[in-house]
Amino acid sequence: MDGGSPIISYTIAYGVSTGNYSATIVVTSTSHTVTSLTAGVTYKFKVLASNVRWDSLYSSEVTELAAQIPDRPYAPTTTIKNTNQTLTIAWQAPFNQGSALLAYKITIKAADGSYSEDLTNCNGQNLLILANARCDVPIAALRSSSVYNLPWGSSVWAKIIAYNKYGQSLESPEGNGARILTIPDSPTALTETVSLRSATTITFSWTAPATNGGDPVLDYRVNTDNSNGTWSVLVQNL
């Protein structure tokens, strides 16, 4: 009820929730956006109405946290540790825009180009992962044909989404840094080329490893048996 005279303005009073009302704004509409607040601070608000004669009593107080969805995370990095047994995905926690981060969504790129989560090893709701902004994934899980099917030599790419009370951030750019590698398979079909034998030389040939472990073979080393159960290097860097 306007008291018999049209409402001409509203006065909004606000301040930090733990202190006094420190500011007022006079507006003529029934809605207003208060700007220049500090993210992460809880404010209290109340409003009164005015006509040409009187001011009303203030409304009941409401409190609101100045916050919104988190910033977009930067691209994560991937590194290999434990002698090519484990992949570590790490990222920088984004600015939470005033509301504590509650979880992450970490996705890894599969061989077919799609991105999916590894909730066994990299569940972003895990408190340790949330606190440390990193997770570890066994290389064997990335090689699995049922999930990622990454061949040896693949770069491992990941993306991050951050969550707070107000929702999810934009997805980070994809980031990498690591390639999954392993030792080559053994060469096969080692044979002497008898036609090239001489009094002082023996010539061997062999078949290159079926799998090079994800990186080109750099050289070979040929060992010889010393007839006493030990082996020594005959030649290398072939």
C-alpha cells in the first residue's frame, strides 16, 4: 500500500553483513544491480519506499554472498613419472569468484579424439585432488582399449572444469606435455650372413622390433658370449 500517495523512490541500504549499513542508493524502479562489491564478501541489504510525504519502515534484511561461477582454468599440464608407469595431470586452481571451489571435472583425450573422465583415478570430487589440483593416472589405464586406447608415443591431452556453489566454469583449453613411451620390443631373427664371413669378420643381421615403444629406435648394441657365462658389448651405436 502506498499510503494514498504514489511511491516516488526506493532507498536501498547495504553493507558488509558483519558491520553497519555503510551505503545507500536511491532508485525509482523496483529492481537494481549493486556494483563494485568484493567477491567472497557477504553483504546485507534492506529497502524502504518513499512518497511525497513519508518514508516507510525498512524491509526485512536479506544477506547475499557476492560471488559467481569460477574463472576459466588455464590449460593443464601432463607429465610422466615412476619410469613411465604413471601420468600426472596438474593445473592451477582458478579464481573462485568468491565461492569456494567444490570440485573439478578432469577429462582426458582418447585415441578417437573424444574426451572422457577417469573417475577411478582422477575424480575431481576427491578431496585430495581438489586440494592439490592434480591427479595421477596409470599409463595402463590410458592404453586400455575399452577407454582411451592410446598407442605408445601418443601425447596425452587433458581439460579442466571447475565448480563452486554457483555452477561450473568454462572448460579450460586443452593442455599436454607428456608422451607415453616404453622400451622397444626385442629384435628378432638374429642370423649370421654366412656369405660375408671371412677369417677375421662375422656379419649379422636381424629384424627390427615389432614395436618401438612409441619413439624411433636410435641404435642397436650387439653382445658376445665370453664362453664363461658372461656377455660383453661387441659393438653398439649401429
